Amino acid sequence: MLPLALGALGVVYGDIGTSPLYALRECFLGEHPIEISPDNVLGVLSLIFWALTVVISIKYLGFVMRADNSGEGGILALLSLIKAGEADRSAPRPRFLLLLAGLFGAALLYGDGVLTPSISVLSAVEGLGVVTDRFNSFIVPITLGILVSLFSVQYRGTAGIGAVFGPMMLAWFAILAALGLSQLLSEHGDHVSVLAAADPRRALGFLWHHGWHGFLVLGSVVLVITGGEALYADMGHFGARPIRLAWTAVVFPALLLNYFGQGVLLLEHGAELRHPFFEMAPTWGLAPLVVLATFATIIASQALISGAFSLTQQAVQLGYVPRFTIVHTSDTELGQIYVPAVNKALMVLCLIVVLMFRESSRLADAYGLAVTATMAVTTFLFYAFLREKWQWSRLAAGALCSVFLVFDLAFLGPNLLKITHGGWFPLAIAGVIFTVMTTWKRGRAELSRVLAKGRLPIGLFLADLERNPVQRVPGTAVFMTSNPDGIPMVLLHHVKHNKVLHERVVLLSVATARRPEVPQDERVEVAELGRGFYRVLARYGFMQAPNVPEILQACRPRGLAVAPDEATFFLGRETLLPTGESGLPGWRKALFSFLSRNAPSATAFYGIPPNRVIELGAQFEI
């Protein structure tokens, strides 16, 4: 339990653990600053306390993390648990809208994956400006250099450096607590009174007194709970209990002490402050604190980058995006993966973001929107989970989720007002990804419908083969097909044009189950069809990468021995013509055709020996 909890500190809590760098500063010194006064400081601290308590402690750790799919969490895992995950355009409207909301929430996580490294590293490097003004002109170049270095080492995986993440973040949280205590116990007056912020009346009174301005401040308060969704998304790596233990014993107390300590400093020095977090440190400790903060933000960034890789793998397996080259960087850890294309895209976008905004304060406006929208989507999906899986009544499920939704929408509202000040950026990223996901899913459905029209029943094909035999040659041919029913089009083209068949023909289909992993003994089914034909169906979870040589190895004890380096693999290469009469709009047809043309080949994705592959092309109208 303790080693897992320590590991959770390094991966799960990196994002929320670096929020003290900028969250409270944005409330009093940001885009919509509130006057620094005892009542206002206590009011904002009360909002922070109850945001952490209700959203993180109660919502995510207490309830949402219990909605696990065989131990895995995250929006797509939650979506796969409820009926909305199986919906399509013909499904009831509420269920289909819930599916779209879930997909858009998943797309927003990519926006979070771009903004988190950018704002975290930039805010840490800005600490150099507190040390001396001479560093101000170097803050952006240093940030860009750190980001390039961070993405450049992703191909090595986190397995080699993961062991130091937990201890380093433990040291970070210890420093957070120590800095906060040093202010709370300072000799400049009795500032322990800031602990009165735990009274919810302080938060409500602040909002009531300031009205619209107080509502805008919520857009900065939400920065303290960024990373909350990561608790759920990374649950499969550590388990729920270690994550809860790390939060209760280390993270929550350290964060509260640090925020309250910053509150004391604000009361002492007020508008003289530029960066409350760094100015809590003694002069001799400022430079080391900047270095430690930079390392902490790199770790926080790593968590979101790895999360983007995992989300991509889930989306590929569930059929929402084209195949990507996925590299497993560890022989023992399933979640240790590297997706080169996603890594390059995240790096370029992060560099663009830093060059566009140049200051963490300006970037904070864009940051909150992606986080709050994702949290609201999770609440809607969790309501469906309570109704379908736990069989809660509408009243009970609605009452609980309404409490969560009050917080979600209260934080989302002011962030919607920031759309013109940078909030459009994560929405634009999410919009592009959402469009790709929905287009690919619909396009594959339309293509499957077209292919189904030309598919020949197995019985009819074998009967025709008996009446009109073709030349059989030694060896084994493996035909990859997405549908386990009928004869695939690529086989029909092969017989039509080459007039020959191998002695053994294997029709291999790979299906994705709506669970993270499928055990080895349940993964492969083999059926003999007669006349040297075999049907092989392999099932993988959405967190597993299919591997054809591995599948064929599993067929051996089931009576089918095929050597991958001796078999011939036949793959279909479809050329799509956007001239058909499908329900897809013209622009979606063009986008789907473009995605299909540029998707990586099945050879690399399925681990097929490339020198054993024959591709046969065909044209289809969609």
C-alpha cells in the first residue's frame, strides 16, 4: 500500500500539487483581482477549502472512483460502463447526447494535456523573476527549452525515471506544508485566524457580498482543483485505496497549509506581493525552491502527457480514432506506452501556447475552461452510472449529482466568460478532436455497411468452392477481417484475380471488449470451418494492444499451429470515394477519406512481420 501511495504522489497528484504556484495569486493579482482585505482573504480561502473538500475528497475520491471498469477509470472507461457507450445515431436521443458529451469530455482532456505542461512549467520558471529581474527576458526561452527536452525523452518511457517521481513529490509536498506553517506560526501577529476559512459561511458571505465580481473570482479558484480528473483517469495504475491514502495523509493537508500560509502573507504585505508562493520562502531558499518547483511541474506535465497516451490507446481500441503507432516502453507495466504522433502534436501545441500567452496569468484564463467542462461531463455520466449499474432511484442519484453539479457549473460559468481571453484555445483543440472522433466512428460504420453488402456467407462460399475448386498451394494464408461473419472482401478479390488458395486459410478478426483487459485464457477462439478454413476471433481489452503473432501462438494449443514467419498475411487497402449515398455530409466524407489514407498500416499496429504481407486494394463509395 505505501509504495503504491508513494507512486501515486509522483503521477496522480503532480498537477493538483503544483496549483499553489499560481491559483491564489490569480484570485488577488490576476485578470479579475479582488481587493486584499481580511474578509476577502478568508472568503477566498474558504472557497478553496470547500472546493478541495467537495470536488476532490467527496466527489472523486468518495464516489466517482467507485465507478471503475475492472479497475480502470477515466471518461472513456466510464462511458464504456453505461449504455450510452453503445449508442449510435439510432439510439434514444438522451443516450446519444450523453455519448456525444462523453466524447467531448474526452476531447477536452487533450486540451488539458496541452495547457498543463505549458502553465505549470511557465509558472515555475517565472520564479526566476522573483530572484532577480535580469531573468525576465529569459523566462519564455527557458520554458520552451524545458518543454522540448520533456517531450524529447518521452520515447524512453516513464519506467526508468518513475522511481524518483514519488520521493521527489513527497519532498515537494513537505516543502508546501513547511512554507505554509512558517507563515502561520510567524511572529508578525496572530494569523492562525485564517483557519476560520473552514467555516462555509465565509465562502457564501464572500459570494453574496461581491456578487458578479465574486462570481468571476470562482474562475480563478477553480485552478486549485485542476488535476482532479487525473485522479480518476490514472486509477488503473495504482488502485483507489493508495490514491485515497496519499490524498488524506499527504496531499490535502499540505495544500491547505500552503494556501492558508499564502493567505497570511497576503494579509501582511498586501499589494506589495508579486508572487505569493515564492515570496513565502526565505531569501536563501528562493533559488532552490525555483529549481524544485520546476522539477515538480515537469512531473505534473509527465502525468498529463502519459494520460494523453493512455486516452489515445483507449480511443483507438474503441474505434473512435484511426490506428496510431503505439510503443510499449515496459515489459511489465501495461500502462507504460508511447505514442509518437500524439507526442509530437502535444509538443508543438505546447510551444505555440507559451509563445502566444507568454505569462502564466494570461494562460490561466484558458486553463480553467477545459478542466471545469470535463468535470461537468463526468457528473452527467456518473448519474447514468448510478441509475444503470447501482440501480439508484432518480431522486437519490439526482440529489447527489445535483450537489456535484452546483460546484461544477459554478466553476464552469465564469470560465465561459473567458472564451475571448484564451478559453477558445482548449475548446478549439477539443472541437477538432471531437470532430475527428465522431467522423471516424460514423465513417467506419458506413464503410462496414458497404462491405457487408459485398460479403459472402461462409457456407455459400465453401459450397461454391466444392463445386468449382481452385488450385491449392502449400502454406497458410491469414486474412485479416474486421467482421467475423462471412468471407472478407480481400479473400474474394484474391480468388477472383489469382485463381489460387493456400492449403490452410485463416480468417482472423480482432474485437475490442468494453473492459480494460481480457485474460489470456479468454482471448482467442478457434473454429474449424472445413476444406482447410479456420475462423479465429481474438478479443482484447481497450487498454491492451493486439498482436497477431501472439494470437497465432495462442491458437497452437487449440489445434491450429501457424508460424507467423512462414504464413502469408493478406490485408485489404480500401480507397474511399466520397460519391456514395451514405448519410455522411460531404465534408465528413472528405475528412474520413483523408484520415483513412493517412492512418498507419495494420502491419505495424498488429505486429505483423512486414515481409510476409500482401495488400490488395479495392475502391468503395461512401
